[in-house]
Amino acid sequence: MQLSGSEMIVKCLLEQNVDTVFGYPGGAIMPLYDALYDAPIRHVLTVHEQGAAHAADGYARSCGKVGVCIATSGPGATNLVTGLATAFMDSSPVVAITGQVATSFLGRDAFQEIDIVGMTMSVTKHNFLVRDLSSLAEIVRMAFRIAASGRPGPVLIDVPRDILLAQGEFVPGFSFEKENASTDVSYQQAVISAADAISNSERPVMLVGGGIKAGQTWEEARKLADTIGIPAVSTLMGLGAFSVKDAGFLGMTGMHGHKTANWAVSEADVILGIGTRFNDRITSDCSKYVQGKTIIHLDVDPAEMSKNIPADIMIIGDLRQTLNTLNDLFLQRPSVDFSAWRKKIANWRQEFPIEYKASQLNAPWMMKHMSENIAGKSVVWVTDVGQHQMWAAQHLQIGTPREWISPGGLGTMGFGLPAAIGAQIACPDKQTVLVVGDGGFKMTGMELYTAINAKLPLIVVIINNQALGMVRQWQELFFQQRYSATILSRFDFVSFSHACGASAVEVFNPSEFSSAFEQALQSERAFVIVANVETGDLVDPMVSPGQSINQFVR
Amino acid sequence: MKQTVLISLRNQEEGLVRLIGVFRRRGYRIEKLSMSINQADDMKILVTFSCNQLTEHQLLHYVKKLIDVVTVEVVDDHSNFAERYITAHQSA
Ligand SMILES: Cc1ncc(C[n+]2csc(CCOP(=O)(O)OP(=O)(O)O)c2C)c(N)n1
């Protein structure tokens, strides 16, 4: 079959069951846009390429399929970088296709030529500059395979314009190589040592990270926790792997973790870390973190082993296999009595209850209220970065793995709105609710216009504290209340939303919020709630920076 | 501490840059580097580097993660080995 390079790309996208792409056209990528014009693929035109990359990422995180974004050469490509870096840090499978100047112009600083492959090497799992048409189809297939396999991540394909236009032979079909299961002796021994360590422990805790969601192994993790009778805590990225309703789930751990969760981790004698990189937001001071503990680390990526904290037992490989093997081992062993440990945890739970104030409008109450009033709908919660993100993580009642999307690793303000658009498109049967700060909303807020054009019934809750709240919080606590560049003047979000074509209301108290949320749930188009809260509201709890995670500033 | 590794790479144009990028990004200092490309277009690279707080073990994991990298071996000493090895590879 003779096809142009652009047509080959479209064919390859269809082979991969791509139904939606997010992008923005321009000179070098025009041939691909021409092929997309009558392809059975939905193209979502964003306002900015950063929006396209975040939307592809949000799409991928919400449904588990590879997200695809497209941009032109030069500025189009550079605008993708923040989005790719965000996907990279959170191991999200995204394929980016960029146009490039024609092969004969490469290296001459031609109009809109930029070395996007060089530029994105450190923020992609892999990237390609396509140098001849004959390798194009195989590169696209490889890109999808690399993005989705092992530890997922973004892959960029840079395609010169002449290759998009050239005609060549296209051979359909693709092979999927499955990664081999680990069977070597050291692996088996590590699994047995891990089981022994847990059997001999008194105070074990399972720590679940985003890897459980990337590897889609939450069922196995829950089953294992159940078999062992081990309590579980989660990182920001792992939220949803366990339901807040699970009796053995203690909540989020880390800098703004729940106190019970942080106490349990601090006092534990064994930590079973699964699909987590033991990031500094989780461990705070590393040496205090590991003191008196056996650390068992399960991850698909060998490079994570002992990178941030030294692990005593490392099990590298497919998480599903490891979790199942461990589960089988424990089923054969007599069960261990952790009742004293559970009692201790129950005491912390009593000591640190989570309380809500409804006297004035505040974010924790709103999170609880939304969770309780989502009216039986399946939901995808998306956040941006800042105080609202922590309030959402702490107080939303997250029950399933794919209902929580937050840019944990890179902490990218501006991620929220476009990612929510991607999620709402991937999951039309669910209600996507974005929780965002007034600062972060302004960064990519024009994508509201994208949500309107795509006819998405998105709910946007702007926690409007008229401040770059999280930075302001640190200034209040650690910089003698010198609020340098963090106080924002009033902005008319309602008029802005109306200008984009969205519905919007501003609320000042719980009852107004409650009726606005009810209205939003009925709305068929994007609905923005501007929730005004006190500038001085702080995120509680907060671990003293550089201390152990049971020492709280507040 | 110094360490020498022999890396075999598929000779894609970006392979070498990607490899060196890993050393730089993860804070390892390259002290010596020799490379050769043979007719079959695969590339051998011999690198001596000094470690920072991350161990050389860690670096090897990052290097192995690169899609273009075929094998990585720790070898004894750059100077004795390099010239002979690289010459042999080129004529192979
Ligand atoms: C792109 C980007 N720039 C700067 C920061 C640093 N930063 C982290 S939180 C924050 C404040 C966010 O303010 P807002 O969006 O209003 O949310 P709030 O903290 O008030 O909930 C800033 C500036 C960041 N994370 N991302």
C-alpha cells in the first residue's frame, strides 16, 4: 500500500486504537493535519500546546490508554516541554508527535527549527527524530510500546515535513512484545526474604505509590494487604489504589499526610514500599525515616532501588507477579497476629480525628461536601498544584484508582484544567471535577474555551484565596510573614468564564457552595464555581521540613 | 571512586548524546571516553567516570534504561584496555 508519511502516522494511530488526539497546527505539521482532516480520529484543538500535552496526560491517567498530542516545529514543540516533563515525572504514557523543518534544512537554523529531540531527552522516556520514511511506521509503533510498557512515560517523535509528505510502501500490522516475567534465583530469594521480614515483624506498613496505578495492580495490592492483615498508607500519587473506606487504609503519608498515616510509618518496623520512589515529600529526613526499619522495595524500575533511601530487600520486576507471589506465600503461612499494632493505630485515629468546620467556607469542608454529594456518579477528581491540591488529597473520599489525577512529581501549576479536559474526554460517563487555585487557573485558564468547544460538562472549583497560597503558607511559617509576590488582586473569574462560554457562579458560604455544586452537577456545559475562602487558611497537618514525618509544624 | 564501563550502543545519532546526558544529569564526571563504530553500525563506548553520592551501581541502572543501549559491563581499567579493544572493534 502506497501512502504518504502523514497517512502512515494516521494508520499507525488507528492500529493503536487511538480515538482522540490533542494538538495545535502549524507550518511543519500541516501535512499531518491534512491527513487528520478526514481520519476517524477526534482532534481536540487546545488554546496552547502545553494544554495539549497536559490533556493527553490527563486522558492517559484517567483511562490507562496512551495519550497523544501533536504540535508543530519550533515554538509549538517547545510549548509541549512542560507537559512532557509532567508526564515523565509521574510515569504517564504519552506520545507526542512534532513537525520538524524539512530534512534538507536541518541544522541550518531554518524558520521554526528547534532541536526538540535534544531539548526533551531528559524529560522523555525516549525520543526519535525520523530520518527516513521507511522507518517511520516502525518508530510510531515502537513509541507506543515504549510509552506503555514497563515503567510508562512520554515518548516524542519529531518528523520532518518532507517525510510527512513523501510517499512510500506501508505494511500494516504490529507486534507486541511482552516483557518476560522474572524467574531468576535472586528474585525468588528476595521475595522469600520479604515475606520472612513481614512475618517476623510487629508493626508492618504497606506504602503504595503511583506505580501501583501505572502498573494497574491495585487489586493485587489490596488482596495482599488483606491476606497479611497489614495496614496501608499512600503517597499523593498512589491515592485511590486503596479506598478511603477500606478499614486498613490510613490515608496519605508525607509532608501534608494524615497524622495517623505518618505516625504509623514513623513507628513501623517494616515498610513494604510498592511502586514508590520514596520521594523527599514522603520521607522528609531520610536517615530518620529508615531508622529502626526494614525497607522492602518493590518496583518495576531497577534504577529506583536505593536511589533515595537504602532498601534492605529489593524486588525488581513486574509488580503483579511479585504481589501475586507474595500473596501465595502468605496464604501458605500461618497468619501473623498484628492486633497490638492495629490497636495502636486505632488509638492514633482517635487522637487525630479529622474535623470539619462549616461555619465559614473552607476547602476541607468543600472536599467532604463534594464527595458526599456527587450523587452516585462515577467521578474523576483532578487538581492543580498548591494548597487546594493538598486539601483535595486529604479530604476527598477517593474510592477507586482512576478517580484521582494530580501532578505530583513535577508539581506543575497549570496542569489542572487541560488535564481535566483530557480526563472528561476519555471518560464521558464520569463526572470530572477540577479543584484548582486562583493562581494556577490563570496559568492555563484559556483552556476553558477548549472545554466549551469540546462540549464537556466539566465542573471547575476555583479555591479563590486571592493568593499563591502554598508559597504564602511557607512565607507565613518560615519567612516571617513577608508575603513577597504571593498576594493576588481580585480577578473576575465569573466574567472570564462567561466570556469563554461557560456557566459560572461565585460563592461565599457553605450553603451557596452547596447549591452551586448541585447546579453544576446538572449542567451540560462547563460550570465554574468560584469559591471564596480566607487568604490565611493553612494546610494542616504539615511536617516540619527536614524533620521526621511525625514531627508537625501544626 | 573511579569506575570504567564498556557500553554497547545501537548507533543511532542521538545515542551518544543521550548516554552522556545521563552522566551529566545524574552528576557523574566523565574522566575519559573512547568510542568506535563498526561496519555493522554498532557503537562501543568505554567510559571512565567518578562517582558522586549516587553509586556507580545506580548509574548503570540509568544507562541500561536507555533504549539504545544493548549491554553494559564493568571493566577493569581504561588505559590498558581501551586502545586494544577499540582498534579490534573497528576492524571487526
Ligand atoms: C509552574 C509553576 N510555577 C510555580 C510553582 C510554585 N508554586 C507552588 S504552589 C504555588 C501557589 C499556587 O497558588 P494557587 O494556584 O492560587 O493555589 P493555592 O496554593 O492558593 O491553593 C506556587 C507559585 C509551581 N508549582 N508551578
